[in-house]
Amino acid sequence: MILRIAFAGTPEFAVPPLAALVAAGYPVVGVLTQPDRPKGRGRALAASPVKQAALGHGLPVYQPPSIKTPEGQAVLQELAPDLLVVVAYGQILPPAALAIPRLGCINIHASLLPRWRGAAPIERAIQAGDAVTGVTLMQMDAGLDTGDMLLREELPIPAGTTAGQLHDQLKALGARALLRLLPELAAGHVHPRPQPAQGITYAARLDKAEARIDWSADAAAIARQVCAFNPRPVADTLFEGQQLRIHEARAMPASRAALPGTLLGLAGDALVVACGSGELHVTRVQRAGRNIVTARVFANAIPGFGSAAAGRLG
């Protein structure tokens, strides 16, 4: 059976699954995405990455302001898909919309459900120190990422992996998993499994206030914070009263006792900062309004900076 597929997605994470459907020859009857939004300093309207990709493939694009309205649902009714594939669409589908496709709606979620339901599963997995994550393809229901699981694919998270790196790995994994699932789904060989009642966690949306580093925390936790908030919103601190963004760092054991936030000098390529427990070895930083530089370039620009303690952060 050849499935008539509609697709709903908005950010870059959703582009590879859409491209995979097109490359595999599935008839994508229409693409739903969020309305164009103001972007950049000029606040000009910009199309979503999914809209740009869909137009590049010659696919019809629809941008209903709300899928909860009869007008928004009429778009899906007119497409009459067998299946709706949803990837980070940005709108919650009500039961009336979920019931339109003959085979329902499936979602690609960037975690091993039921862990990290919600808006920021990639960042929260890194922040929590999870050793493994993955993607879950689920049959959508009216809840928040609560639907029955159709397929799960795991992916390890090596130490030092940033949210940007993990995002790119998971978006590719999601596309591959989707192509694995669809033939089995069309043949009726997929048996949905309810999510376990144990192990449920929620991945709250990131708040810029969370990016500020508390140097009294454990160095390992701060290093995970740096990784989780890269490329956005980027972990930061204060140096001489101005914002200093920390783009790359690693946790190390403490070499000497010092107040948290104290700059302890350079160690190889790293600027050493005392933490509540252990040290953070910072390798890439960015002062407000300037480019990202290595820790050594940053240190060389500080008058009188040497191997001894040279000020504090925070």
C-alpha cells in the first residue's frame, strides 16, 4: 500500500524526515508549518526551515494560524491523508484533528519516552547527565507526548556532547527511523505499546535565566550546563561587570582551594575556574559584543593576568 502522507513541522529538526519521505518516493500531499514570523534586526517576515524545504521540493505548503479552529482543520480534511507525520510542529493537535487521517498521526520525539516529555528533551538529557537518549515514534493522542510507542531508536551521549551536536544526530536518526517504520505500518505489522508508567520526566522549555552559571555548584554540573545550552541560550557569567559567555568547558578535579568563581590561571589551553566542587577548565569564551575566542586569547587580553589568581567570575 502506498500511503498518502501529510507532514506537519516547523524547525530545522523536522527537515530531514521530510526530505527522507520525498527521497523515498512517498506521496507527500501537503506540508503544514507555522506562519512566517518576524526575524532578525529588521524583523522581516521569515519562512520556517520546513516551509523553505517543502517549497524546494515543490510541495504544497499550508500555514493555518491555528489547527484548533475549523478553518485550520479544514486544510487537513481537504488533503485527506492516510497518515499525518508530525515533527516539532509547534501546535498541539486537538482530538478533532488527530482523527482526520485514516491511520492517525505519528510524532517523532527526541527522547526515549516516557523520559523527557515536553519542549526541550535534548537539552534536558545533557543537563541531567544521561548516558543515552534517542528518538521515539509514537501514535499521537490528546496528551503531551503520552501516545503509544511505535518504534524507539537509542543513541549514546558521549561526555562533552553539545545540544547542537546531539540535535543534528537525532534529527538524522529520526528520519531513518521514520523510513523503517512506514513499510511496517502500511503492512499492518506495527503493534503500539503503551508508555511505561515509571520513569516519566518532563523537559521544560529553556529559560534564559537558567544560563547564568552558579560557581558554587559542582564543576561536572556546570560543564553539563555549558554543553546543554550550546548553541542557545549559551551559559554565561559576569567578568568585570559584563557578560561573558562560556561556549566550551570541561570539569576537572580541584588543584587547590579557592572561592567559587576565582580565576586560577591557565592550564594548557584552558582558563581554570574554581567551583563549589572541582574546577571548570574553560576553553572558548565570548565577551559581550565580541567574537568567540580561545581562553588563551581572552586571558592575554587581561592586564596582569598570569599563573596566579587573576580575579573572579560571577
